[in-house]
Amino acid sequence: MLEDISLLRILVVVVDISLVAYVIYKLIMVIRGTRAVQLVKGIIVILAVWFLSGYLGLNTMQWIMGNAVAYSFLAIIIIFQPELRRALEQLGRGRFFSSGQSAEEEEVKQSIEYIVKAANYMGKRRIGALISIERETGMTDYVETGIPMNANLTSELLTNIFIPNAPLHDGAVIIKQNEIVAAGCYLPLSENPFISKELGTRHRAALGVSEVTDAITLAVSEETGGISMTKNGELHRNLDEEALRTLLENELLKKESNSSSSRWHWGGKKNG
């Protein structure tokens, strides 16, 4: 009987600790990538100084830190108001205790829509563009040749970069996940002697970067408005809006369902 009670008690403690750990993990996921991360670091420093001052007998410092901790609960509510509201919204939608996969899929779908919308808009108006999407192979060398942006991906921003005579319209935009990392970047030109003579510098750069990295690159032609995509040294030409969307969704969402990683993995089937 006593053994059963002890075993039950141990099980309750394990469940209790697991739940607390999971809640802390979800809270970290909520504040990840926000300004709250820096504020959390500041709170950790205050707590560390408080305990250290007590251990070393620094009474004045301990008194100051003790008062800071005493009012920290109210300060946390005020400072973290956006993050707390976000967590409560997710809790109300039943997403706080979910795996988060649906939220990631929604972000991926939204980013695909931004890219497809921008490419289609520029294609119809024959605005030349070069968009490279980082996958597993890092593109830091190419990012450093351009202008850092670190901006959230939107179709409007993507289109505006390539407006003729804009300062950055001649280079390539490099995207990582749902962020425009840099613009005006230089990509290596393909040295393949069998490339069609009708392809311009953008298409050669798109092919070139696909030969040395696993990036997916879109090229919009100024002359024809055609949208092309390169991957692993292959060129997929004359993609319409639906074909481009389907290509990206099939490869990206399939990869998301097979992996818990939040990195983007892009690919495609060869289309004509």
C-alpha cells in the first residue's frame, strides 16, 4: 500500500514538473524574436545580482535589488503587455498547447503568397527581378555583397525594391524564412556553355547560384515578363501564377510536414 502511494506521488511530481516545463517552453516560443527576449535577460541579471549581493553581504545593493524584485510583477505586466496578450490570444484559440505546426504552415503559406503576388505583379509589368531563397546552404557570402535589410517579407516591399531606377533594383534579393535579409546582392553567373543565348544576366545569375548552393531563385524577365525558377542547376521557365504557387506549396509544405525544423527547404518538379 505504501509503495503504491509512493509511486503515485512520484508520478504526480513528474507530471507536475513536465507541465511546468512545457508551459515555460511555450512562453519562450511566444516571446522568441521579440523585444521581450532582451527584457528577460535584464530580469535574469537583476535576480543574479540580488542573490550574489546577499551571498557577499552587500546590504545596500541587496536592498535595492530586493525592492526592484518586489515591484517586478507589476513591471512585467506593463512591459510584457503585448506578449501576454499574444499568449492569451493563442490560449483562447487553443493554439498555446498545440505543436505549433499549423501556425508555421500559415506563415509559410503567407510568405509564398507574398512571393507569388510580387512575381506575378512584376511579370505583368515587365519589371525585372531576381529573388533568391536560402535553404540549407548558407548564403552569407552573397548577403554581404548587398545592403542589409532584415525586414519582414511582404509583396509590396519586394515589388518596391525592383522598381526601375530604384537604388537596389539591379541586384538580387535574398530571403531567409519569412524575412528579406538583404537586397542589391551579387550572385555568381553560371559558366554553363549550353545556356540559351536568349537568357540575360538575371537568368545566368539565377542558374549560377543554383549550381553552387541549394537555393531556390526566381528571375522575372524585363523583356518578356516571364517568370523562371532555378534549382540544383535546373531552369524552369514560363511559370504562371498558379504553377508557381503550386510548385512552392507542394515542396515547402511537404517538407514542413516531414520535419519539425523551422528552416525552409525549397524544391520543385521540373516544368517544361
